Amino acid sequence: MTDEQYILHKIAHFSEKYEADCLNSEKHSLLSNWEALRTDWWLGFRFFLNRAFMQGRRDSVSVQFLKATNKALATLLPLDINMIERSALIFQWYTKGWLCLCNKDNNPIKKALHEEYPIDMNGKSKDSITGKARDCEMVLDIFRFICEKKSAEGQILNIAAYAAECIEAGNTEKAHKELDEIWQIGPKIAAFFLRDLATVLQLKPVPRDYRFLQPVDTWVGQIADKLNIHADKLVDACQSAGVDPIRFNQGAWYLGKHSLDLLLENLDGKNH
């Protein structure tokens, strides 16, 4: 085993920490069984939404906006209505044009979201918060997407089940392209969602599709630079080394994000 292959394997081991710290905590807060993502479109929507907000800013800001969005949606779509009623209500939004990004006036969904979006840490007015407008439009466009795609039965599309079917059928590129086209999602968030979905549902992509499950952010990019591997070649390098590209990607992100904490843990362990 070469030095590079050894390092790739070691980094991939950190995916276990990613699953324990990130995915398992999400499971406890969202649902009791990951397979429910296939049968409950609302859970699939929430799983997607949890990743859609994590883009181009501090995680703490993203979490603020995600929590505010969930609070607004709890008002717009009360928990005491069933799935059929919830679907019907969202289809009404679509029919009335409220999910159209060009509809800027008298839009109760936009109004509910804007009212919940927080003032930033510096006390700036809501209109000046980074991402407020784009976050609102992103939520509207995700709803538009699941209304327009629909399921085979003509119901609201379960975005998680649909994406899982694409991965299983070797059509990951198709799912990635469609998700990428949702307003403000882009290729990184699309890959982030598909990667974690493949993990929690234990899906096995065909080898050529792993490139669509490789979100490359600052942390993964820095790890790639340190290894002197171009980000576009990470999948090839992993496959040549016998490393699961998904596990490496999750491990690289965790290692980059938590490097200081991991270093201190290691030093503390040596002191004992």
C-alpha cells in the first residue's frame, strides 16, 4: 500500500464520526427509521431541506435560517393535518402562483418566512441579512419542484424516494442535474444530499456515479490540496486505493471541520 492509499484509508475512517455525530443525531430528531424517508414525502422534504441551507456562509447562520423556516412551515402546515391535507394545501399554493419566484406581492408563504427570519448578530435589519431573499426563494422553488415532478400516482413527489430510485437505477446524474436546477441549490448541495441519502439508505451507486455524490467544500478542497490530488480526481484516487469515495468525502469533511478538536483530543489522550 502506498503512502497516499494509506492516508486515503485513514481519512475514510473519520466517516464513522460523521455518521455518529451528524447523521445519527439527525435521525433522532427527524424520524425513528431511515427507511421512512422512502414512504413519507414530508420526511424526505425535511431531509433535503436540512442540507439545502448549508451553503456559502457560517453554519450558525445557516442553522438560524433553517430553524426559522421550520417554524414558519409549522404555522403554514400545522402538524395536526394529515399528509393528504398537507399535499392538497401545497398544490393550492402552486395553483395560485405562490411558488413562482416572480410573484413578489401578496404572497402569504413569503410573508410567513420573512417574519420568522432572524435579525443577525449585529442587529442589522431583516432586509439586510445575508441570504434572506435567496433562502425564501429557495424554499418556494423546492416546493415548486416537488409539485411539478409529482409521483407516479400524481401526488407530491417524495424527493428522497425519487433520488434513491435514481441512484439504485444508475441514474444519479439525472437526479443530480434536476436538483442542481432548483433555485440556489447548485451542484455541491445536490451532491451533499445524494451522498448522505446513499449512506443512510445503504445504497450502492454504480462506479461511474460516485462523482455525483462528492460535495467539495472548503474542507474537502483543503484535504485534496494537501494530498496533491485535484478535487475532480478524488473518486478515481479512492477507487484505485480500494476506498469507498463516499466514506472518504464524509471523513475528509469531518477531519477538516473538526481538525483542532481532534488534535486536542489526541494530545489529551497522550497525556493520560
